[in-house]
Amino acid sequence: MSPAEPASALSLAELAHWTARFADEVRQGLHEVQADPAERWHVRLHEDDDVDVWLISWTTEQGTELHDHGGSSGAFTVVEGTLTETTWSGGLQQTPGRLVDHERGEGDSVAFGPHYVHDVRNHGEEVAVSVHAYSPPLRLMNYYDATATGLLRWASSWTDDPEAPSPERPSERRAS
């Protein structure tokens, strides 16, 4: 692929296949999993021009901010434990919607398109482990607050790491 050619996006079924395949490898002990109570532990398992795949562990109360994947589609499979995924039911524009919680247990897979907004957390006592895939490979993440009138984007971050720390909220910058 030349630098001028964009990466091609895999289908949602292909992304789900990638996460299920690597989740099976994790269950077979082919990939070491670590847990860090101070921050979500993660490692890239695969990267090419079309997809990147990550292994992530989540200790109690670790999670993300409400975010999208900057135009990338994605999927994740829970390898062990339980994750709570909070999804936004409205559109990305200022349209009413609501946040909906979904419990995702061992073996559950979720695939989503490029405008999917969610937050993922481990509210359980046990470490949770999941495999995530993004296509085209992740390059941007947008962060949101849910309001009565819709989503309010409060930050964007160029990154190829889905577990990079989220940007400081504007109020946090003023307070420090």
C-alpha cells in the first residue's frame, strides 16, 4: 500500500472473527495477561494496514471515558470476567439519546461501526480480560459527555493506542 492509499476497512463480521480468534489464543495460554491496579494493562497482538488487535486487562473500576474511535469500526470479545459497556443510543450530532448499560460476560462479542460511542468498565471484583480490534487501525479518539440535548465532544486525541490516557478535561486544566 502506498502512503497515498487509505487502509481498507474490514467488515464487522471480519472484526468479530479477529477478536474471537485472538480470544481463543489467550484462553489457550498463547498470550501472557498481566493486571495492573494503577492503570489498564494492554498490549498490541497484531497490526497491519487494515486492522490492529489489542489485549486488555481491567481491574476493579478501571474503564474508559465515553468515546468513539475516530472513524474506525471495531469489535471486542470478553475473554474472562464481566465488563459493563455503556452505549449512547442517539446520533453523534445534538440529537436526544440516552446511555444504556450492557453486561458483557465471558465469550460475548460486540462489533460496531465508525460512529459508535461507548464507555467500557469493570465494576466486578475479578480482573476482566478482553480482545479489541479496530479497522482501519485506530488513529483518533473523540471523547464525549452525554447531555439532555445530545453528545458534547470535549476532546479529540490523535493516537494509535486505544488505552492511551484520555486528555484532561477543560475543567481539570484550569484547576491545576
